[in-house]
Amino acid sequence: SAVISQKPSRDICQRGTSLTIQCQVDSQVTMMFWYRQQPGQSLTLIATANQGSEATYESGFVIDKFPISRPNLTFSTLTVSNMSPEDSSIYLCSGYRGLHYGYTFGSGTRLTVV
Amino acid sequence: QQPVQSPQAVILREGEDAVINCSSSKALYSVHWYRQKHGEAPVFLMILLKGGEQKGHEKISASFNEKKQQSSLYLTASQLSYSGTYFCGTEGTSGSRLTFGEGTQLTVNP
């Protein structure tokens, strides 16, 4: 299956600051996505990371708050900007490798904003 | 629109069977199934495409009823390792984003 490396694995941040999460995937991933998951809840799609162009955001998520970059096929970053305690969550990157392998997820970044 | 999963939770004894359902009010192109253990990332189980295809993965199989926009995940002779939260994810069209259900928490006891 696809290998996805995500870092940091966890962080505790002060409100008002920003955190950038990095995701590296292997070359067989075609599409990359960023999700948010509250403990014990479902996964909510934040955006689709598009190579070389602006990400496609889902309703309720905006670029100013969650800027995303994908400079090449295998690397993407998600920044959580001007953080508040409500941003505390687990953030996961995901890559899609087609029908046989589905979506593979990074190990997640557990963010706590204090 | 988020698919609806049922039941929300199920507790089994080792060796028992379980069925988890996933339904959507919209026409679907595909249904995905994932299992997530506590503190870990979701792990892909299988994809079903429209056409009523049934797939199997060891003792875990699934079906997709295109007419009803429903999918069911069947866990046979459950093992302790099957414990976790099962999520279905649905696509409305090929290559569109995946929308996950709320999840079904499965606990298998000895």
C-alpha cells in the first residue's frame, strides 16, 4: 500500500499562532486530501490539494484559515492559521491510489490549542 | 451529503457475525469501507462500484445495492482483531471527494 509520512505527529500550540503540517506520499498517489477528525467522530474533508494550483475547499473551510500547498505530486502542506482552541483536533492527509488500494491515510497530527 | 451508518455500535463475542449498513439519499458511484483502530489512521478495506458488486477480503465481505444506494459490510466469524470503528465513504461520481459516515464502533470480546 502507499506510504504516507505526516509530521508532526502532535503539537501543543498557543492561540493566535500557526502550525504547518507536512505530508509526503509515494509517487503512485494521484489525488491528495486533508481531513479533520475530532476524537470519536467521523472524518471531515477540509480540501483537495491540487498540484500547482489553489486547493479546492469544502463548505465551512476557507483558504485564509487553512492554506494548503502542493508544489509537486508527492508533497503537500496544511497550515492551521491564527489558531483557537476550537481548532484542536486530529488532522490527517490522505492519498488516493485507485480502485485496488483506495485512500491511504497519514498517521495524523494531534493538535491541541491552548 | 453524509451517508448514514447503522448500527452506531455493536458488541460481539469472538466467532460471531455482524453486519454494518451504509445508506445514502443520493445516487452513488462507489462505496468505500475503512477500519480505524483507536489512536491509528483509517485503513482501507475495499471499494465497491455501482453494479451490485460483492467483494470479499478474508472473512470480511461487502455488497452494494445500487438501486437502494445501500452497502453492507459483513464480518464473519469475528476475531479480536476486528475491533475498531468502521467507516463507509461514498462517492457521487468517479474521482469526486469521499464523504464518510459517522462510523460504527465494533467491539469483539473473547
